[in-house]
Amino acid sequence: MVKVTLPDGKVLEVQNGLTIGQVAEKIGARLARDAVAGKINGQTVDLNTPIKENVSLSIITANKPDGLEIIRHSCAHVMAEAICSIWPKAQLVYGPTVEDGFYYDIDLDEPIRPEDFEKIEKKMAEIAEKKLPFVRKELGREQAIKHVAGNKYKIDNIGRAQGDTISFYSHGGGFEDLCRGPHVPSTDRIGSFKVMSVSGAYFHGDQAQKMLQRIYGTAWATKKELDEYLHRLEEAKKRDHRFLGKQLDLFGIYDDIGPGLVLWHQKGSLIRHIIEAFWKEEHLKRGYDLIYTPHIAMEKIYQRSGHLEKYADMMYSPMDIDGQNYYLKPMNCPGHYMIYNSTPRSYRDLPMRFCELGMVYRYEPSGTLHGMLRVRGFTQDDAHTFCTPEQLGQELDLILELMHFMMTTFGYTYKAYLATRPAKFLGTEEEWERATRELRLALERRGLAYEVDEGGGVFYAPKIDIKLIDSLGREWQGPTHQVDLQAAKRFGIHYVGADNALHEPVIIHRTVLGSMERFIGGLIEHYGGDFPLWLSPEQMRVLTISEKTNDYAQKLHQRLKADGLRCGIDTSNEKVGAKIIRAHSDKIPYMLVVGPKEVETESVNVRIRGTNESKSVGVEQFIAATKEKIKTKTQDINL
């Protein structure tokens, strides 16, 4: 008999040699039915792995993230077999899991096209229905190389594998591939799947190598989850900020200007202005000082900051000006430190809070650029707080309060992550422990649930990372708060303490929006272009039924604008139905239809975006209601 310790601390005594799957049956029929793999002493293994000694054991089920990854890995093998059975000349390269799915790289001279996906899926379904068991085979390195003799891709993969034991997996005897595993017990456990797309990919990303075909697929534990995922994808396509940005005339990126460089059109600029004004107002309320720093600076400042040492490959080439090298700034921080150092500071001056909406430039590889979400020139909402060690806790509280207020105002929920000391770091372990403890305590004081990202801090600072959750449940990189342990040393930043001696202040480096471009690109997708009233560049549009009401419409238009409302007008000769359709396409929150009845009663017939209903409202009542919604920045536009 051997002892098996379960995650809850319970200890089972089972027969030596019993498999993980058999132990799962002893625990419960439901658990055994949902199990796809197990963990013995923290190592993930197949369900048919025998237990031969005392171990700690956890059962991995299909409804857990690591269980879903195993399902997808197994589904990738089934897709690979299906492809090889349809195209016998296909050579498999490798097939890892990725976010929401998997892919397989295939060497095949005949192109696989989207119209082929259905027959691949049909063949996969046939393989799944056979309930073929996944079988693991282990060989020594030399044996493994002989086993795959003639297949350059598998020989290369074996050369990159760690350890002296190389594992292969087969199912049904006819298909086998080099693989670490583990896999689900049999092919009928690969869940609900779909082949998604095909693209080109060089072997190991090397353009000197042959172009392969990369076939993407997705798999989910149930048909319902697959359908929900496909629905989310369709919604994401409709919300793509690049498509909506063009439809709503918000921004553009032009070849004659350069890739990754955004031009803000009039409506996009207005949205940006509203957000920046809100950002500045909230910072000023909380005791921040606005500052501005130039777009370029001399080489020596970036030598001092460490950017040339650590980030030179992401900086634009230098400009020779009067015999000195100047760089476009990749970060705003050095300028803030210079302003702090411009005059001696006392402990009585602290905390000191600087904030800036500063344009920075970073060279991102062309293949990574993506609309407004990944660009080469962007506005960073940087802020730096200089404080004493005793003030650090209260300053972190202030920062988290500001973050929460702004993110919830924009309609986001979020997750918090505490990123701790990486393997390579600057400073002492004691400094890191103290800074990390303060970040942890700040999260706990606020009552924020958080996950620990072990080793996820940057080399100079532990940090709190905030991931925003949009209306489709996707996570976006959001605010970040770092307790910088190196800047004061590099820049000789001090304050005179109560003891009349020089001390290094604690420096908190943080962003709330991050990149203005990325933040607004994310907002476009979060709202699907349906901006709340306070953010909409055009909040309402007056629509006339006929030219007989043009005079009333013009007076109403001017009245609404005089009250500070962003109002458009459409007095064209088109039918009112066409005007309403155009206003819906432009995603205007309120369409104010005016006809003879509205002229007589000094009212408006309001159509609300996203509905087919209309409501007659007096002009004064409408103005009061909309101004209140704008003031409170509510997401709700219903009257």
C-alpha cells in the first residue's frame, strides 16, 4: 500500500501500482468522469500513470485552465493526424497550445485553404468517435534520433529537448508524434473543436528557412463553451478599433507619415481632449503638479538613466545636433528627476507629486504593430511621487484610490497582480522585501483581491499591475504602480531630513491610463464605438422631418450648443428614416427628431442609440437630464 496526500490534506491508502485515473474513481465518480490528467508531487502526468510510492496528488479536470490546455494539446494531435490522412505528404513540425487554442506547423507544398477546414474537422470527428487511447512511449536520445531518421524537423526538435529521455505519443497505432505530454486518456475526450485559420510561418521564425503552413484551431470542454467563444470572436470583430476608428472617423495611420504613428482626426482628438481634461482635473484635486518635458534630449541623460544600456534596441537612432547626439525620448522619467533636482528639497516639501501626459517614442518591430494598441509614438500618462519612507503607505493608498475611481468611471472591472523580485535585480533583498511588503499592504488595506506574479517585477522595482476586463471579458494591460529602487541612486536624488542630513526619497513611478493611444483603442472596443454620453464627440443630432421645421431645428441646435452640449444637425432633403439610419451608423447617443408637433409644443422626439423606441420630451427637461448624465459620467443613456 502507498499513501496519497490530496490537496485538502486528506490521505488515502491505495494499492501500489494503481493509476491516477483509478485513484480518481475511488475519490468520486464525478471527479473520475471530469479528470483529464493528474499532478504527482507537482509534476503533470497522464491519468494512466501508476502510483508506486507515497505522493501528493491532485486531479486535473476539464473545467480548469491546465485541464483545458491538455485538451487542446490532445486536440492538436488529432488535427495533425486528420491533416496527414488527407494530405499523406504532409510533414509535422510542432504543435503547441496558445491562448484560446493551438496550432500545428506543417510542411506541405500543396496549400491548405479555409474551404478545406470542414473536411479536416470531419476527419477529426471520426478519429474522436473511435475513442482511441493516447499511449506514451519513451526512448533514449540516440534511440529517438534513430526512430525519426530522415525527418529533419523531428531530429531538430529532439536536439532542442531537455533530458536524456525522449517521449512520443500515439493514438490508435497509426499516428505518432514527438511530444512531452501529457494527454487526455482517449481521443473522445478532446472536447468541442473548430479549425480556425491558416497562415505562413518560417521554421523557427528564420526567413532563411522554408515557409511552413501554420494551422490554428481551438478546443473547449463543451459545445456551449465553444459556441460562446465563437460568439465572442464575432463580437470582437465588430468591435475592432481599427474598423470602428475608420467608420467613426477617429484616427488614421498613413504610409506617408510612418508605421505606428497615429494621426488623431477631429472626433478622436475631441475624445482624447475630454479624457485628458478629466485626467488633469482628478490629478490636480489630489495634489499633483503638472509638468511638461521635451520630446528629445541629449545622449548623456539616457546613459545616466540606463536606457542606452537596457533599451537601446527600442530607441530611435540618434540625431547629431551641434556635435552632440540627441534621442527621441523613450520615457518621461529622466525629465521628472531633473525637475526635482533643480532645487534643494526638504522633508517638509514631501510628498511631491509630478504628472505629465508626455509623448514618447519607441521602435517596435513592424510585425508587432497593431492599430492604436501597439505603436511607435504614444502619449504616456506618467507620474512620479517623491516621498519619505514613512509616507509610502499613504501615497500608495492615494494612487490605488485614483486608479479605482478612473477605471470604474470608464466602466471597467479589473484584476490586480503583485509582481515580485525577478532573478536578476538591482538593489538589496532587504529593499525589495520592504517595497514589496508596502505594495502588498496597500492592496490589502483597499480590500483588493490579487494574484502574486512571482518574479514578474522589473529589474529595478516590484510593482502592482492592473489588468482591465472589458465588456467581452478580455484582459487589457492597464495601470501599473512601481516602487522604484534605483532612480534616486542614479540621479543623486535627495531631500534634507529633520536630522539635517541628506536622505534618498522613495520614488513611486505609476501610470493610470498607460498609453493614451492604447487606452482609447481599448475603449473603442470596450464600448463597441457606443461611447457614453460624456465621451461621445457628437452627443446628439437634430433631425428634421421636412424643411418646414428647419427654422425650429436651427434654433434648437444653437440652444443646445449654447448649453455646452455637443450637437449636430441634419436638415438635408432626405427622408427622416435615412437620417436616423445614418445617425445610428455614426453611433450618436440621441437623435432628436423634430416635426410640426415638436414645433408647437417646444419639445423633441428623442430616439436613443441602440433602440427603435422614441420618447417625446420637453426641451428644458431634455437639457437638464443630459447635463446631469454628463456631469455624473454615467454609462446609462436612457432618459
